[in-house]
Amino acid sequence: MKAFNTFNAELRRNLLILFTAGLLFWSSTAAFLPTLPLYIQDVGGSKQEIGIVMGSFAIGLLLFRPMLGKLADQRGRKLVLLIGLTVAAIAPFGYLAFTSIPILFFLRIFHGISIAAFTTGYSALVADLAPVAIRGEIISYMSLTAPVGLAIGPALGGYLQDSFGYSPLFLFTAAVAVIGLLCASQVINPPVITQPQSERQHIDFWQILVSPRVRVPALVMLLVGSSVGAVHVFVSLFIKSTEVNFNGGWFFTVAAISSFAIRVFAGKASDRFGRGLFITFGIAAYSLACALLWQANSTNAFLISAIAEGCGGGTMISMIVTMMADRSLPQERGQVFAICMAGFDLGIAIAAPIFGYVSEFVGYRNMFGYSAALTFLALLIFLTLSNKNLTSSLRFALGRGEDAFSLNNVDVS
């Protein structure tokens, strides 16, 4: 944390407020991970309906993230942060009021706006504030809000649900989001960088989407997102079906602790060794996590899988965010982050209904075998296509070469 000592008081204050708001947001959101699939099941949802309702969360992400990214570039990051926390505070009251599967489907779409807004505004703002020389270190430290929230939220959510029922759980998550909203309102919004009309073609949505600096990371995020979606939606139900004495909430808690531990040093190391090596490691860890779930029959197997899952989340996602910060201009950064993360959103959106359908025929266990294959495909794509040619891609992905698309090395236009 020595990097923070070089910042002035206002910047440290901004980062501290952001970190607190992020921790509260992720704690509120993560409390639903082990409990909401069980809630849908308890109100009469089938395996496929559980997948459809849970997956609809990502529809909200997909529909709104691009426009929220543009809004973050045009109107500032703080506004988008506040939108995310406001939705996170409102959505739990919907779960409290409705048990109809169709209504829950649309409610989950609405709830998806929360992550679309918060993560886009948060990532862009942190990237704006972080000095280039220590960008990986700062982004990695600030991204610790996710694993800490994912450690606290599921365990506390599972406890509240087991001890008091669903209503106290939903009220608790709403209250936490409201506190986060109050914190985020104190962030000092940096000035919005605007462009002359003559330069705006360089940050056109479709040009960003099809450019190789964004297209390949977005595809990797799509494949990994489908795997992550399968794990997040179905792992609690799978553990319950095996009759192994292991609470599904603890899977997410262990994964979050693992994610926290690896982020502490991965970001700083990436400033020295490059982002590619850690992205490669993260994708491989996700593959291992799904392969272990495919074969899991004991508490130890689930624990090791959770550790691998956390290692994947602690390196791949934060390092891709850092890599995209390296590859983007400040005035387009919100859109670049939004487009790249939309790949992850789409993966989650299609994973839940597709894998829910697949699990009806092959069971949860074999379903995780298919998800392991998808993450392995993502690994092959990143190794071979992450830069301008095969050789430079391999060198970058293995930490032996620079990123050809970094603004230090190339004109992104």
C-alpha cells in the first residue's frame, strides 16, 4: 500500500470513499449468490427456470452497460456510480414483494443495471486517478472490494436466510446498498474530458467494438463469463445435490479470500512483468476450478475448486481491466470498459439458461465439465490472438513481451 503514501490528501480521500462504497456494494450484491437460486426453487422454479431468472440479471447488464459507459464519459463517473447503488438499494424490495417467476425475471433484469453502472463508473474512475507507472498496483488494490464483499456477503446472506428467512435478508441488502449510496455521494467527481467534434469518430462505439485491442479481450470475457455464470448460479445447488456437508455460501467465501490474497501482489507484479502473464494464469485457474467441480465428491475438492475460482477472479478480471486502461484514452475509457465487460455479461446471460437446460439432461456435474472446456478455449484464444500476431501474442501472454496495443506502443485510432 506504499503507493497511496505518494498521493495528496484529496486523492487519498477519494480513493478511500470509493473503496468503502465498493465494499458495501459488493457485500449487498454478493449476499444473493447462494440464496437467490434457493429462493427461486422454494417459490416453485424448476432447474431451467432458476437458470433463466438468474441469467436475466445479465440482460440488464448487456442492455444498459454500453449507454452507461457513454454516460460515464460524457457526464462523469460519479453519476454512473450513484445509479448503480440506487438500483442495488431498490431491487431487494422487489424480491420481498414478488414470488412470480415472470416478475422475478424482469426484476433481475432491473437488478442487473446495478452492476452495469457501478462497475463501469468505478473502474473508469479508478483508472483515471491511478498514475500510469503504478496503474496495475492501484487498480488491483481498489479491486479488492469485490473479493472482500464476496467473502462477507454470501456467508452473511446464507446465515440470515438460514436463521431468519428471506425477508430479513432482502431488507439487509437494501440497507447496505443505501449506506453505500451515501458514501458514494461524497466522491469528488473529476472533470469530464470532452473532445472536439472533429475527433469523435475515433471513439465510435462500433469502431471500438471491432478493433483488435478490444475484440479479443471481449471474446475471452464472453467464454470465461459463461463458465463463471454456471458456477455462480448452480454451484450451491450442485453441492446440495451431492449431500456433501459443505455450505454453498462458504464456496464463495473461500473463493473471495483466495481472490483477495492473490490481488495483493498480482497488480504490483503486473506493472513489472506485464498484464498478459497474469491474465493467462487467471484463465487457467478458472479452467482448473470447473474441472475440479466436474470431479468433486468431497469437502476438500470443493474447497480446492473455490481457491482456484478465486485465483481466476483475482487475476484475470482485474488484469483485463488494467490492460484495457492501458489501451484506452481517458475520454473513451468508460465505453471501452463497458464494451469489454459486455462480453463477460453476455457469457453470464447465456450461461444460466443454457447450462440450466443442459443440466436437465446431463446433471450438474457433467455441466461443469462443459464449462471447463469453454474456459480452456478462452485460454487458447488469448495465447494465440491477444496481440498483433501469433509470436507477439504468445510472448505477451507468457510475460515475455510488451502489449503491442498499449498506448505506450501504438496509436489506438
